Amino acid sequence: MVKISLCMIVKDEQAVLARCLDSVRDIVDEVIVVDTGSTDDTPAIAARYGRVLSFAWCDDFAAARDFSFAQATMDYILWLDADDVIAPDDRARFQALKAALDGTTDVVMLPYHTAFDEQGRPTFTYYRERLLRRAAGFRWQGAVHECITPCGRVQYGDAAVEHRKQGEGDSERNLRIYQKLLAAHGRLDARGQFYYARELLTHGQHAAAVQAFTDFLDRPDGWVEDRIEACRGLSDGLLALGQREQARQALVRTFAMDSPRAETCCALAALELAEGRLRQAAFWYETALRIPQDARNGGFVQQACYGYTPCLGLCVCYDRMGRYREAALWNERAAVFRPSSPAVAYNRRYFARLEEQTGNNDCADA
């Protein structure tokens, strides 16, 4: 069986580090924790599990991760952030994956769950390059939102990593690093430009975000999944600026890039719904329901857009059309995806009141 080194970079993670390391201690054969300047008990906690080294922080996540990888001695390297965990079911899947590896696979892509619903089920997922063959000599790219480009023999697995963040962290850090890079070099690479635009959007700098997304989309070297996501980000920025038709066109632009994504269809439906174009909104929600979900294209996947959101949206559309029976049925279909949804519960109470007022047990069209 192959052996695995866990390599991490951390800073001031005393609240979550033990949780992370406990969740993988029976999976990995070596633990290497690189501390980038903690002022709390993070190094002491890490020392209970493996080797602890220091790295002088230089506003470059790739450099820190490369340093951590250089310390590994096992066949494969697993990387995690301190607020990541591997749940029991996924630990079993990971053990099975580890047992099946024969040392010829270069990269193992695994699901990364980063948002969850009321019952703890993932609502936002994408695949990451999670296990890497040490002898392949992979290097990280990007001072922020760093990545390794998968190459060689790539394998997909189903052992998910969950990002269970606690606290706010330094919300300004990434934007600050990008601005520093721009000041020094005047230009970002394509991936950096994409994530810089996302940071601007997150910080409410909508006009700057629109320009940054536009600059990214004007480049010839952007990855198609980033280009699709950039169109959705551009649409959000334009909406915030009150430019609704331009926002619609930004979404439609994605259809020339690849097959339609349910996330895009739901965004178009929300635009139409906000303008009272109910039939058009229903069309896009119904279209979203027909699109199969596949996170293996590497893009961001909002699971709700492949079931819950369009069902709930169709409930709203048909309610506003006065077709209450159909609306109630769509609400129950939404409940299949998220049984504990507060919105579903609210709608049930609404339809129950409507039934009492109309005296119609079928909540028929009024």
C-alpha cells in the first residue's frame, strides 16, 4: 500500500487544527505542519501530531505550500487547510482509495464541499487536486487561490473533504495581496485576474469588479470554467449597478462557451422573476431541472440549482400566476431536496392559510 504525507500551512488555527488532524490521523503516514507566524498555540497543537516547521510569510501561498511539499517523504502528498475535515464515511472511502493506488497515478481529484444546508448536506462543491504523487515534482501556482494544474495520469475519487470554516479570518488579505501584485507587476495572470475580480465583487466594489471581469473575459487564455463563472460574476456586478439588460446578456454569453449550467439558468430565471416575466422565469427554472449535475468538469457546482432552487422558484412563479395547486406541488418537490428548508415550511403555512380562506382542499386555482 502506498504511504501518504499530509502537508499543511497554518497560522493561528488553534480553534480548528486538532479537529482537522484527528479526522485524518488514521489515513496519513506522516504529518508536516508549516507555521507561517502563529501567535497562539497552533505550533504546540501541531507538534502532538507530527513535524512542525516555520516559514517566513511573504504574501505568497504557493511559496508556502511548495516549502511544505519539499518536506514530504512518502509516496503521495495530501494537502489540507486547518478548517478542513474528512467525515467518517469519507475516511472509509479514502482508505479504500489509498489501498487501491498502485503508485502510477499522478493526481487524485476529490470533491471539496465548502457550503452546507440546514442538515449539513453540501450545497457548494468542486473538485480539487487533493493527492499528488511526490516523485512527479508538482509546483504550486498563484500567490492567492493557489493551485496545481493536474497533468499526467489523473484519477477521480469520491472521498470528499469538507471545509468547515470557523470565524471570519482576514477578509482583506486576498484583495490586499492582489493589489500588491498589481502595483509591482501591473498585470495578473489569467487565473489571478479572475480571482481578483471575484474579490472585488465580494468587497462590494462593483464597478471595479465589472471592469476586472471584463478584462479577464477579453483575454484568450482563461480556463472555460473560470470564463463561465466570470460571466455570472459580471452579471452580479452589473445587477448591483442597475444594468439589468447587460446582466442578462452576460449570462446568455455562457451558452457559447459550453453546455448550459443550471446555475446560469437559475440566475436568468431570477432576473425574469424580478421583472415579473413569469413564463420566462418558469422556462429557465424548468430548464435548470433538466440539466445533469457534474462537478468533474472542475467548475463550481451549486447543488441547489440542480433541484431545490428551481423547484422553489417554480413554486413562486405559479403562485404569482394564480395557479396555486401547481405552486404547492412544486413546493413539495423542493422539500424532497431540502426537507428542513425554512422557505418550504413557510410556503406550507401559506398554502394551508390559502386553503382555509378558499375552503378548497385541493388549493385549486383561485
